[in-house]
Amino acid sequence: MATAEYNWLRLMASTKYDGYSDFRAGSRFIENLAIWLKQFDVNDRQTAYDFIKHRLVYISNAELYRAIEAFYPETVTPHLRRLAAQQASIQPHEVWGSSDGVAAFKRIRRRSLFIGMSDGSRIDIMRRANSGRITQEQVVPMMNIGTEKWLDLAKKIKETNAGDELFEHVYLIDDFTASGTTFIRYKGGEWKGKLQKFNDMLIGARKAVEELGKTFPIVENYALHIHHYVSTTQAHEALKERTEQANREWAGRTFGSIEVTQGTLLPASLKLAPGRDDAIIALCEKYYNHDLYLRLVEHAGEAEQTDLKMGYANCALPLILEHNTPNNSIPLLWAETTNENGHAMQPLFRRRDRHG
């Protein structure tokens, strides 16, 4: 039995878990697992081990790359083909066999701008995967775009074709969303989140460019597309609801329409649930340290939480991404705390915290 378990551990470590970006030589998955299990009471270690073996979901670098590579052919192309078909007055399946359809598709594609919302968007990989289809001048790695870059974008799109002077479609791309709260939320009578920051940035950039007597390279009321390579069902539903509300009520929005897509939609059953996951939920309660909440209280307060026992926004995920562990996953996996305000814990997958 011990030999079989160790063979399973070696297999999973070599094919997946050892690739976690925070592991180092001599201290990879198996070594960290042993240390992590040892901090539990003896009677709790089997529950913790069974959770890792049967419920943990790990998205590897190769799997994320597949989601990135699939973005253009599986999400962008079908949408642009439908628009091209409308312009050419044909059916979508007829686009490639029609010179008018192909011309319309290329025109719409050239008027599409792709913007990375963070370093997690891996925009460089997306660009290389679509070399020959998307040009360098259509891709921006981060959303903090200076005036000079906007002027350069305007110049390049005009040089390509005198009739294609403005972008009509803007794709905002990120790697992962678990709750949708960080991206868009309405609280205290105002819109907040990444989309609000992008919207404000665009308003300021348009003003700065026009004050120079130049044309801003994005049309008024452009079509906005929000895409995450990986999304939970909870986040997808929340984003759909909030973006529909934004379309109705956000008077200061710069976009005219908004669409939410994802490469991989994680099932609702991924979330830990009472009745099915009682044993591990009990460990989340027993080994919780309130320091996690106190350190992230401003961030957690946006999700109207009073603790982080089940992770940010109570997402209760058993999820690890190759480059980091989401704070929406249960803290049992990533908590690094002392014995103040609760149990001292060492993480199995150390999290790079961007919020505190």
C-alpha cells in the first residue's frame, strides 16, 4: 500500500505539482506535502491527504497555455465571423468561401485591440500563438497605456489601411476569475474594480490625445469583450449579472456593449460543499487563523466577509494555478501564519500575495 501511494505521489509530482513556480530544488511537492501534513493533528492527517489526492485541482503551465492558444480560434474567430457574415449579407459558414466575407472578416479583425489586464494574461504567448493573424500593433501587454502609446496605435492602424483608422472592438484579457468581484462590482453608489479603472483610464487618455489635436484610436461606444482563460461558474454568473447592470445603469461607461467569455469554465461542483466535503470543511474551521482576514481586511471587505475560512468571497476552491495560488482557494492550502489569532500554519503551495 505504501509503495502504491508513493508511486502515485511521484507520478503526480513529476507530471504536475513539481512545476509550481514557488517550489525550489530540493523542496518540491513531496517534501512540502510531508511538512504540510505534519502540522495537522495525527487524526486529521488522513483527511488532509485524501483531500489532496481526490479533490485538489491543479492547472499546470501546459494546460494554461492550451487555454491561451485556444482563445483566438475558439472565442475571437467565431464572433468576428458572425459580424463579417452580417456585413456581407451571408451565413457565417459561408464567410470563408466569399471574397466579400473574407474582406469583412479581415477588416473587423484589424479593428480589434487586445489588452492584458495583468501579467497573468500572458499576452506575449497569445501574440506569438497568433502570429500572422494579429499584428504587434493590436496587442498591449498592460492596461496602463501612456499617451505616446495611444498615438502610436493610432498611427499604425491608419498606416495599415486608410479606412481602418479606429478600433471598434476591445478585448480585456486576464488569466483567472473566481468571484468576479475584483473585476467589477457596484458598491456605495459607485462602480469599482479593474473595469472601472480601465474605463477611467480610457476617459483620461482620450482627453489627453484630443488635447494634442489628434484622433483617439478607439471609437466611441466600442464593443467590449471580457475574457478570462479560466473562470469559475460563480464568477461567470456574477460577471454576466454585473455587466448587464453596467450596460443599463453605468452612465459614465465608455463602451457601448459588453460580452463575457472564458476559455475553461470550472463546474460549480468544484466548490467545497456541506454534506459532500464536511471533513475538510471541519479542518478549515479548526486550523483557521484570523490574521489572514486582518491582513486583507480592506480587500475582503469588498466581498462583505467577516472571515476567510473559505477563502476570498467564500469561493471555497480546492484550486492551484501553476504560477500562484488564488486567495479564493481554501486557506488550508496557502495560509502562512503564526500562532497569534489562531493556528500557526505553513502552506503547501505558497501564495504570492498582491493585497497585503
